[in-house]
Amino acid sequence: MTDAHTAAAVVESASAALARGLLAGPELGVDQRAEIAVLVAAAEAVTSRSAMHLTTRILELTQGADSAADPLGFDRFWRNTRVLTAQASPTHGLRDIGDHYLNGTHPALTLHA
């Protein structure tokens, strides 16, 4: 359960920073954009890890209680989580976060469609 609370706190922080950035509009500076990008990358990394941990644990618990095939279909949630988190690996984001805090660099600007 701590995974879910941690993910919620990190997402809340990133969402608040993003909202402030949107309100600033064109006045938003490069440093503020970098801070927002780092917070969003951290939120993506934490939520991906939390989702995998939680769904894996639920699958373990449901299959452990009943040795038959997963009658409730919890494996579907684990598979969906696996697919969604594999598409956006947090590796580059984590590297950007470390580089930002250790070296003061700004993450590369990327536009997602």
C-alpha cells in the first residue's frame, strides 16, 4: 500500500508543478520547464514501478490462495500493466533526473503527439 501512496504523492507534486507552469504561459523560464520535466519523469518512474509491484503482488496472492488457473482474471491486469509500463521505460527519465540534480543540466525538450 505504501507504493500507491508514494505514487500518488509524486504525481500530485508533478501535477501541481505542471499546473503552475501552464498558468505561467510564455513567462515560464527554461529552469522552471526543466524542474517540471524532472518532476514528471520522477512521477512516471515511480508510478510504473508501483503499478508493476502492486499487480504482481495481487497476482501472487490470488494464485497462491487458489492453485487453479486465475478464475477472476487478475492476470489480465498484470499483463496490461506490463505492456503499458514496457512502452515507456523510465530509464532515460531517471538518467535525466540524476543528471539534472547532479550536474545542473536540463532534460532534452521532447514533444509528444
